[in-house]
Amino acid sequence: MGLTEKKEIVENAAGNTGFDYNRYSAKKYMIMTLGLVACIVFFFLDVVFSSTYINPMQIISTIIDPDSVSNAMKVVVFDIKIPQGLMALICGASFGLAGAIMQTMLNNPLASPYTLGISAGAGFGAAFAMVTGLGGLAVLGSALVPFSAFFFSLLACGGIFLVARIKGFSADIMVLAGIGLVFFFQALQALMQYLASPEALQGIVFWTFGSLQGSDWTNVPIVCVMFLLIFIIIYRKSWVLTAMKLGDNKAAALGIDTNKIRKWMFVGISLLTATCVAFVGCIGFIGIVGPHVARMILGEDQRFLLPMSCICGAAILTVADVASKVIGNGIVFPIGILTALVGVPFFFYLLLTRKKKVTS
Amino acid sequence: MKVHVNGIGFSYGKTPVLRNVSFDALPGQVTTIVGPNGAGKTTLLNCIADLFRHEGTVEFNGEVMEKRGIPKFMSYMEQNTDCEADLNVFEVVLLGMVQSLSFYVSPEDVAKVNDVLRLLGISQYADRKIGELSGGQRQLVFIAQALVKDPKVLIMDEPTSALDLYHQFNLIKFISKITKERGCTTIMTLHHLDVALKYSDRVVVIANNTVWGEGTPGEMFTESMLADVYRMKANIILDEKGDKHLQVLEPIDETNSDTTDQCKAPHGEEGKDVIRSMNDHHRPQIEWGIANLPESSPKRILDIGCGGGVFIRYMLDKYPESVGDAIDISETSVKYCREFNSGLIDDKRLQVTLGNVSHMPYGDGTFDMVVSNASYFFWDDLGNDLKEVARVMTNSGILCLTARRSIDKDNIETMRSENEHGMNILLDSELMDMVERAGFDTACFVEPSENYLAIIGRKR
């Protein structure tokens, strides 16, 4: 009897000290650390597994002792497999970050990095380069397609930026302008496909699936620097972005200039997404599901949500890359198809097992 | 921090929402803005918080903010409490300090949030998602969010709209207490007038896009304000402690507007038309009536039931040496009368007061002449009201009651049976008797062709 009473008193005392925010945050940090460890493991698996008949043990021994293997093997591991694995991590993280920001700033759970026409612009840019060869710019060689994709995706963003500058950077205006541009560039891309030779057409279709196979030590650092730069800039605004989740009016009432934030966030993620898309194509799904998974696990506080979205995006893309090599039996499956095939069942699992609703 | 609102104007496109709104809000006081739907209350708060670009200025301790947006010393709580964000209550309240939060949440900030949650009695919801709470609980959370940064200026738009009666009273009482303890300047809109009457220090009534009136709750909450601004019939009841209480009766029927009510206490736009027309068509009977008055100038004249103010103007014209007072129970009439006679008021010859004949705010023996045209019909307790009139008059003071009669021995029974509004329907002789009983010697004058009546009394 005495014991029960004492226990009640202790519980009451705990209740009076209020909500233990530090413990609540510590739990989130722990989950993020676990996610980060998982990403490293997935990266390792991604490097070790191959579509070709290379024994994983051989790759491990190459990493441990590079001098013990042939030059060809060194090239395969250090110039192909590791850059590709890094590209999967960084692009996955970039798509995750861009998706999270897009969902926050448009206050729409359906938003993805592609909602505002970046993929359509890039798709057209790539197709345009493949079909026309871009005349005088042919000197760019293999950089031609990424360059054109990057240019046109930023052109699409520029269009939205101009409209929003005139009408204000409200979510509605940006989404409407984005939808208009998506249709516009899709029509142009269809026109390119109509005009394309069978070879170019195949190239266009393959490009739209997305692929990590073009990764090398030139483009990985570019994407990496862009990601770090944009992440740091955006991450500094994480409190403000969290407040924007309360809705524009409430954020404004907390002293936040929502349209200004939206403008700069848009510029940042446009640059980031356009860079990634230029090198790996329009890998879909990660940008929409990565942030949702992160949100289900850690909630809406963007100090946790943004890194966690990066972690989820990176994990999904890396796992998809592993799967694309393992199931292809000698052929690398297009990664864009795999991301959805791998991610959707997991996403549904979370959706169905989670008690609380997924909210915007 | 003193907030000085100066000439605020705002339009949605070409539709004006606010015109020339000015008032002051002081530290340690709750300033409540009341008014009907669409009067512009929320827009006014948005202008004060500088969320809308507006005409006029808002000064905080005499300074106009240069940077746009909500300053750090101000909390603004909007009316809408919908929120679907996947954030828990603690996080939502923490965001109240978003302008000063560092990346790592300091123990002091955590303590502040826990304190305010405890103050509002919502600690037990701290880890609940905001979207899972009821509307009333969410409202408390957003109030906590507004309070957590300890604002110098607290602006709240309908903070009690989603709360039950108990919580409405309790919350505003709490806000009033906090306002006094912390010396912050609280400005809020409220629809619940009982709460506003009880806990406000100042009341600003907004109607027709501008300030209808400003003052203490006691000054502002009058039957005529409720009729004029809210189109509601209401009683203001004084309890034994002298506190005012509101008894709201029923809406004023707009479609079948009650002419008697309008004549007794004109209100609203229609009331202004009634006053204007009374000012016009009362002229002949007033001119005839005052011809029966003595030529020697009285010192101070009172017009009871002054309406649009035409009678007192005639009187002060007739007696250029005199000063005058006018009283009416209708706020609209008082305003109209002041505008109509603004010259006399500027010359300090006239004061217009809102009040009831049954208890007039004048000392004994103040007036040596009292006039009243077509007003006694509506006096609630004519016998005693006449005694009250006698009280404020000097001995040998002159009373002049004028009216246009439509009553005689043949129709009086019918008129009395149809008298739904409790008007005083009296034969000339009956009225004379009442005046006599109130302490006057009387004489009765009649203009037969127009049926004008003047009863002249001299206080015994």
C-alpha cells in the first residue's frame, strides 16, 4: 500500500516538472544516428555488389589492399563503383532535402522536387541536346546533355520566379505557374521525341528513367559541393521552416516573411535539384517519399526532418541501386524504376502500420 | 509600451474596410475592440501588427516601426486555430519564440514553455500532436504560443471564439491578470460582450468601418450602443455594487422596423433618417410653442429628448444670452445633435449628454428653463420623471412641454387599447394634472388648426 502511494507521488512529481523536451530530442538524435549508420552500411553494400560477375570478396580485398589486384579491378572499384555509390548517397540526400523543402514551402504533402517543372525542363533539355546536338556546343562532348538539362531546368525555375516576382511568392501562384510550365516543357519534349531518330529516341527514354552510371570523379564533387552548400544555407532556417508548417498566417504572426523565405528556398532547391537531375536524370519517388518517411519517424521539427529526409532519400536510392544490380542478373535495371518498386512497399508498410494519420 | 493608433485606413481594392481609426492602448490595460461582423476589427488588428499595408501610423512608445512585420516585443494571435502540422503542443508553443531561438534549445527556453503550459493548464497535452486536440484546446495552445515570449504588446483576435463559457471567462480573466502583472499592452477583439464588459479596461467600438466610440466599458456598453451598433435590444442592469450587467433580449426587427422604437430612441442609419425628418417637421410646432414663452432671458436651458437638436437651437437663438444643455437616451440622437449644433458647442453655449429623464446627471436647481418637444410620450414613468424634471429646476423655473396632439375624448379609448408600446396617451387635462402634481403651476395653449399643444408650467 505504502509502495503504491509512493509510486503515485513520484509520478505526479514527474508530471509537474513538465514535458521532458531534452529526452524527446535525444531520442530523435539517436534515430538520426541510426539512420546515418544504415546509410553507411547501404553504401558499403552498394559498392560491394555488382551487376557483373565480380565476387564481392574480391571488391572488399581491393578496397583493403589495392596493390594486390589488377589495374582493371582498381579502376572498376575506385573510378566506377565508389563514385556511383557516393552519387546514390548524395543525390538521394538532395532529392530528400528538396522534397522536404518543397512540401513545407508549398504546404502540400504531394509536392516533390519536380512539382514546379524542374524535371520537365531537364527532360526537354536532355532531349533537345540529344536530338539537335546543340550545334556549336558540341565541343562539350559528354557534358552536353547534363549541361542542356541543367540549363533548361533552371530556365523553367526562372519562369516561375518571374511570375512569382510579379504576383508574390505564395504557394498557390508557384504551384499554378509550375503546372503550366510542366505541360509546356512536356509538350516540347514530346515534340523532340516526335522528331528524334530511333537512336536518339532510345537515349531520351533511357535518360528519363534516370541512371547513376554516368557518375565519375568530375560530377560527384560538383553534386557534393552543391548539396553541402545548399544544405547548410537551408538548415540555418530550420526554425523558420518549422514555423511555416503552422500555415502562412500563423508564420507571419510569428514575425516571419513567408514569401521571402519561400523565394530563397525555391532558388536553393532549384539549383540543387537541377544539378542532380543533370547528372542522374529524373529519378522520381525519392523526393516525395523520403520526406514522408522522415516525417513519420521524427515529426515536423525541421531541425530533425531535414537531415532525416536526406538520410531517408540517400538510403532509398542506395538500396534501390543495390537492388538494381542484384535482380538484373547481369543487366543494370534502370534505377528510376527500382526506386519506386523498392520504396512503395516500404512506404505502404509505414502508412498502414502507423497509427496516426500522415499529415501535411 | 503605449500603443498610439493614429488615423488607420485600409481598403480591399476600392472597398474601404477602415476609415480614420485612432485610439490609444496603455500598458497594464486590456483594450477590447468590439463591433459587429464585418466592421473591420480583424483588419484593424492586422494593421496594428503591420501585417497589412495601411494608411495612418501606429506608434509604440512614440516610435513608428521602420522594419515591416511583427516586431520582437509583440505577440499576435490570429483568430483561426486550425492546424494540421505534425508538431506536438510543446513544439508549437516553442515556436512562439522563433525569432530568438538558437539551434540548440536552451534549458531556459524549455522552462519558459513548460511554465506557460502550466499557467494555462495544458501541461498534460505537451506531447500530443496539435492536430489531435479539440478546437478549444488548440486555442489555448496558441494563446500559450503568444504568451511564451513575454510580449510587451499582446494582440489577440477573438482569443475565446472556440471556448466554452467557463473557459471564456477564465481565460480573459487570466489575460487581464497577466496584463496587469506584466504591464503589457493587450489589445484584443471579442464577440462575447459580457466578458468584454467585465474584464476590459478600455473599449473601442468599431462600426461602419470606423470608431463609433471609445471609453471605459461602463461608458461604452449602453442600450443605445447595442441598438445602434449590434441591432440588439438589450437591458443594462446595475447590481447593488454598481457593476453593469448585460441582458440581451432580441434582435431589432429590421424588416418590420418599429417606428415607435425609432421615435423613442433612434438608432442606426434608419435612426439618422428619423432624426433628420423630426428636425424638419417639428419646426412649425416648436416655433409656435416658444412664442408662448417669456421674453426675459433664462440663464440655463435644458432640452429633454433633444432628438436632432432643432429645439435647443431655436431656444438659444431666441435667448442669445443663455447657455443650454440637451439630453437624449439615443446615442445616435446625441451624435446628430452635436453635429447639428457644432457651432453652439464650439462657442461653449451647449452641452449634449447621453442620459435618461428618469435620473438626469444634473444637480438640483440647475436650470431655470426646461423644454421638451414630443418626448413625454415615451417617458417610462411620467409622474416621477416630471418630479425629476422639477428637481433639476430652480424655483419659478419655466417648463415648456410641446407636442402635436392626436388625442381627444373620442379616440382615446381606441388609442389606449392599441397602445402596445406603453406610450403615455393622455388627454390635455390629464397631462396638466400630472405636471401640477410634480410641483408646477400650469397653463395650456392649443393651436386648433394644427392641433399643437403647449403646456407651460412654473415651478412652485
